[in-house]
Amino acid sequence: MNEVRTYIIPDEYFFRLHHVRPRFKNDVEEVLLYVATSISEMTVLPEKKFNGELNKVLFGFNKNSTSTKKTIDNWRTEISALFAFIQETEGHLQPGITAKRLANKQYLDEFFNYFLFSFQYPGGHIKSQNVIKQIEVGVRFKPCQFILELLIEGEKLTGKPFSITAEELTQCAYFDLRVTRDNRHPKVVAELILENRADNVEYEHKYQSLWNEKTQSFPSKGDVYRYAGDILDYMVLANLLNHKGTGYYYYLNTENKEAIDFHLNHSVWFDEYDKYYGNENISTSEIGALEEVWFDYVNSFDNIEAFAPHLDEREAENISALIQEYYSRMKGDKKVPTKIFGDYGETLVLAHEYLRTKDKSNRQHLINKIPTPLGVGYDLQSIEIEKKKRYIEVKTTKSRKAINNNRFKLTPNEWDTAETLGDNYYIYCLTINEQGKNIFIIQNPVKQHELGNLKIDKNLVVEFSKTSGQWNKLLEITN
């Protein structure tokens, strides 16, 4: 009988990395959309007042109305610490760029790419005393970039797509200072993982430094691997990775090469902690004073084109051909626009409108995207069959999984335009996820509000119900 081999990180190299774990992780996409949409228009307020207003928002989410204040306080702290939704200046708080961007665009894969791009150890997402511990042992680690490099090196070694588990990542990299401090190359880690698989090695998770004196027990395997698992899951939500086996194996999403390449080729580092490495007696007040700077840093990244959703090559070609066909047929003009693509959701809805009215009208030349600088209060001008125009504001939610999001923001200009145009004004709520593409169409939102079918708050955050409109499948071009 073969003896079972066990892998264990030597004590001198074992160091547990951790971060805030939101207790709403199973609903993370819905919670983030809800909170970002709700707080994005909040004004600069003293910390206590801002937190009170945000607590009201959190109490309104799903079943939170029966939650305790302590639970809601924890939610608020976790959101602000991990996802940098809030920025602070001289005791006053305000919504961060991360919250505003998510509220306005509602592209969750884009959001998680920004999150992963700046995420590092040490970082302001953990308490000051834990930042100090990481500095004292010399940790300097960017998990997203390392994981991408690890998967690429594994594929080079095996000649086929390479996948890892949270257990393998934790034991061979995440909790090993030879990686997080000493910069062990991802290729060496990939070789170690492959060697352990070949030898049927089991991983020891009962490390003495994890012993809990209070409970007189070790954490479960799930607790040990959950931190590396969180980052892998966030990389799935960013469409950088795919997973199989109920999330057990993670591998590169090769269809998202542009975003992957950006992460690999654009390394950033929050260097405000660097001066403390090698110092003795680092105070928590010194590190705590850098929290504002950390959240400003995380919120400093914007307009990264590689993170924005794009039409895939087939969609772009098909939509371009479709639009050229209609312009040629309607105008008899050989000079047709070949590049009208801008916003991802608007382009898909534009194609939907061409298909919706196909063979039913000779007025399709009136279907157009409206240039944003015009500020007319809608994104697209389309047509009705009975010689009327249809003015469409597009709201797109893009996520990895199907979520129950029935909230979006309007601008004052969009609401004023809706009041002016009445029944000719439409809101298309386009939802895109692994299950498909669907549109919830709301005609005359002002009237729907008056009928009580949708709610709207003082910041023009709209919450609609199934009585506000109707669901339609997005019409797509098929070859």
C-alpha cells in the first residue's frame, strides 16, 4: 500500500493573507448594484450623518428590514473597506468614483476588473494592525496579476489549458512567503502544483499558527482556502476566469484577452506603505492615517477601455453589415457609416430596433444613436410602425449570473424629457448574463410612476415592478 504524501508549507514561510469577507458574498452583485445606485448621488456629509443615510439604504435591501443595526453597520464597513465605495476628506464622506461608475454603467464585470486591478496586500481594505503584520514580514503581493501569470505558465508546461483550485493556490502561493514576499516565479509554482498532482499529494491545512485558543480547534478546510477562493471568484465575475466543477477548478477565459493583457502589462502599486518596510515599532495611527490616501488611490483609476464590455468580433461584424444594408436600401447612398459603435448596450438595442421594424417600415433611416454631447435626454431615436417616433433611453446591466436588479438612475434631463415626450418616451432595461439577453421595456415612465407601477426617489433612482412594462427577448442577428 502506497504511503500518502502530505504537503505542508514550512513554518518559517507560512503567513496567512486575509481581507474583509463581506457577509453578503452570495448576493455580492445584487448588493453592490443596489448600494452603488442608492449612494451615488449622496452629497458630501459629516461621517456620522453619511453613515446614517447609508444605513437607511442598506435596511431597504431585501430582508434587511429585520436586521440589527450592528449587522447593517458591518455591511456598511465591509462595502466601504473592500470595494472603496466611499472616500473621506477631513471627517466628511462622499460616494467614490467606483460607486458612481457602477451606478451609471451597471457593468459588473467592468467593476470587478477595476477592483482587482488595484487590489493588493498590504492595502487599506484591512485593519491597520493587520497591515503592520504584513509589512513586518515583508509581504508585497498582487494576487490577480500573479494568478493570471500562473495559469499562463501552467499552460506552457502542459501544452493545454491549465486550471487550479483554491486549495492549490492557497498552499502553493497565497500563504507562502516564498511567493508573497520573495517573488517566487509563477512558473515554479505551476511546476509545484503539477508535481503534487502527479504524486497524489494531499495538503495539510492544520497549521499551528491557525490554532484557535478560544475554540480549541483548527479552522475548517473551507475557512483556510476561502481568501484565495474569494479572489478567484471575483476574477470569474470580472470575466477573467471561467470555472467548472461548481467553481472548484478555475482557468483562463481566453475570450477576454484584452482585459487579461491589460492586467498583465499594466502593473500598479500603492507605495505609501513602502517607507515602513524594515522599520521597528510601526504605529497603528501612522498606518491608519493612510486609509484616506488608499481609498483615493483605488478611486483614481477610470476610463480603462480594456475593462469596458465590447461586442465580440462576430457581433460587431453582423451589426455593421446589418446597418450598412439598411442605410444603403433606405438612402440609396453608397457612403454608409461603417463605425457607429460606442456604448455596448446601446449598440445592441440599436440592432434590436432595426430587427424589430424589419420589413414593416420604409422609415428605418430614422433609427439612429444620438451623440451624447447633444444631451437630449435619450440615447436612441427609433420609429413606430404607425409613423410615430420612439425615443429610447437605454439602461444596461451586465453581470456573470442572472440577478434580480430592478433599479436604475435617471438624470434630471432624462426625467424632464420623459415628461415632455409622454407615450413616445421609452426606457429599455437591457440585462445581459450567461442566461441570455433580455429587455424590460417601460413606456412613458412618468405615467407609470403616477399609476404607482414604479417608484422614484429624490435622487431619481427608479425602482420598477413587473407591472411597469414587459419583458422581451433581445432580437439578435443570426447567421
